Amino acid sequence: MQTQMPVDSLGVPRFVGVPTFMRLPYVRDVGDADVAVFGMPSDCGGPYRTGARFGPNAIRAQSIMLRPINPYQGNVNVFERLRVVDAGDSPVVPGYLLRSMDHIERTTARLAEAGAVPLGLGGDHSVSLPELRALARVHGPLALVHFDAHTDTWDSYFDGERYSAGTPFRRAVEEGLVVPERSIQIGMRGSLFRESDISQSLELGYQVVTTDEAIALGPDGLGQRVRERVAGQRVFFSFDLDVVDPASAPGVQTPEAGGPTAREILSMIRALTGFEIVGADVVETNPLYDGPGQVTALLAATVAAEVLALIALRR
Ligand code: MN
Ligand code: MN
């Protein structure tokens, strides 16, 4: 396959053409791509504000603003290091969470088995469990690096249902998909259902860094903390937009006041060098609640581009 380069926005205006992620080629067969961006338009796992099914295409529409060189990472040109494609969306069955999860698992497996790093655009956070099921079959159990205002390690919701946006990272431990002792959850804050909402993650073996602790550590301290925790294990990187302050990212399912600004969260992500990401997702972008200028979708696209840069630095 040829090196996959995005459409050059110095030559073709951004508003011309079909908006794929960062104006990359849209392919069904990912060939020998290094990274395959794909959508997971499923939101029937969301306990509160649904609409993240519209997230992938909202992120794509804002991503056409992004340029190939990342000045925060030594001017790395992501697309000279990596062949990146937009592999389209996973099929889903609206209203049928388990069937949608099966589709997402099959789509993730197809991309990972082809040798690509799947970079998924959500969708509510229930999508991470089928991604991890597929990735653990290819790579073995993974270290989880998880940004979120919430731990998403509850046991069940609503009359004992075990699958939802609030439970994927408990199921992932139970199913042996992640190594909790090598995993870290970052950004937790806000009011609790029970006192155990944080300690339930610690009991599963995760490390938890609250929003206040992450701000106090600063980007460099946080990067060091994550590198020490991951310790050479291959990583699944999962980013829930609700980790960001609702002023910077209003378009989410479950907003929590008092989070990092867009600038603060991007600085944190840029510090996460020095480990191998074999799968990633950027989830919980809900354009139905986004602000003027689609700030949440723009930030989600930027986070995904920063993840691409982290992957490019390792090649
Ligand atoms: Mn979440
Ligand atoms: Mn959350």
C-alpha cells in the first residue's frame, strides 16, 4: 500500500470533499496500515444523556482542521512515520447493546489482526469492553491508561445489568483483559453514589489519580507516574471526554464540574511518552449537547491526533 497521506488543506479547502478523520483515505481493507481510525456509533450503554452515536462523524467533521505536524512532540510529521487510514464505522444494532458490542469486537479484531493499531471514536464508554476483548486476544492482557471523571468500575446498573458505560473496566478485570497492577485511572472527581466508588477500583488493583492529584502532579509528574505504572506492558489508552471541564467539553453524557481545561488535558496527554499503545479510544462525545463551535468534538479530534503523535514517536 502507498503511504497514506491526508488531503493537503493548503491545496484543497477544508470544506470541500467528504470529511474522513483528518482527511485521511477511507478504506474498508486496511492493508498494511499502522493505525486504523474507526467509529463506534453505539450509545445504548449510556445511563444518562444518549447521543454519542453521533460522536464519530462529529469528530471527523472537526478533525479536518488538524494539520500533520505536531510541534509539541519535536515537530513529528505523523503521516510520514505512520500509515493511517479511516476504516469507517463498526456496524451497530441500535437499542441492542450486546449485539452492538459483538460487532465492535469483530471490527476491532479485524483491524488488530491486520496489524493496525485500532483508534476508536465513540460512542459511549461501553465500547471499550469489546475493544479490549479483541485486543487481548491479539496482544494478551494490556495495561490500561484511562482518563475519565469516573472509574467505570461499578458492578451493575438498573436491576442488575452488567454491561453499560459505567461497568467496562470491572468486566475487563474479571475477564482477564487488563493487568490492573499495571493500569492507572486518571481524572476522577465529583460526587459519589457510595464511599466505595473510588476504592472499588483500588480493590480491583487499579491505581487512581484524581483530578486534583493530576493537576498537582503537573504533566511531567503525571507522565512519570504513568510510565512507572505501565512498566513496559503494552497499553490500551481510553479517553472519556467527561474528564475535561464541562466549560471546555459540554457535549458529554455525564458532565462533572471542576475538571481540567482543554489546554491542561492536552498538556497531560503530550507528556505520556515512553510506552507502546496497541489500541486506543476517544469516547463519550455527544454532539447533541455540544456548544457553539462544536468545542467538544474539536477537542476529541485533537486528543485523537495527540494519540497518533504518541504512536508515531515510537516508530
Ligand atoms: Mn467513562
Ligand atoms: Mn465518565
